[in-house]
Amino acid sequence: MEIKRLHVGKRMSEAAIHNGTVYLAGQVATDAAQDIGGQTREVLSQIDSLLAQAGSDKTCILMCQIYLSNLSNFDGMNQVWEAWVASGCTPPRATVQAQLAKPEWLIEMVITAAQI
């Protein structure tokens, strides 16, 4: 049983790959001064990059969990999401309001995807 990990840190890895499935850690914006649109775009860009490094892409997402610090940002997040997600490949998704680890974070996304 081989498990490959990407960007391994002291506390966590950014991704783990096992049996052709890619598991991403929760992705948050590094520039938390942005509004929900900016933070969502940054998070999706990070997801694109990690999936590419893992041998996958957004067309292979199996599940997306979205955590919003405030559900008032739901529409703004969805505008960016709908422009990004691959047509015909919209994955199952859950969106909830949650208290995130830092108050300036507006969004966190967790992705599970298949390798190509």
C-alpha cells in the first residue's frame, strides 16, 4: 500500500494520493485581505495547482466541501465557482457555514479527486 504525500509539513501535508484518489487538505487564501470573490479565486487556483501536481484536474473532482465563515458570501462564492468549474463535470458538493481557524479567512475548500 503506497501513499504519496505532497508538500509535507510538520503539521500536515497539502495532499495525499492513494489508490488513484487524491485528497487535498483544506485550502484557504494566503491574501486574506481580499473579498469573497478574490479569496475564492485564489483557493481555486491553489486547487488547480495541487491537482496538477497530483496527476489530476478539476474535471476529476469526486467531492468538494466548502466552508464559508458567513453564508452571506454564498452568492459571491458561487459566481466564481460557476465560472471555474468544468461544464458537465460539476462534482457533488456541500457548503456549510463554519468558524474558520482565522477570522480573516472567508472560505476554505476540501477536495477529493480521481487521478487522470
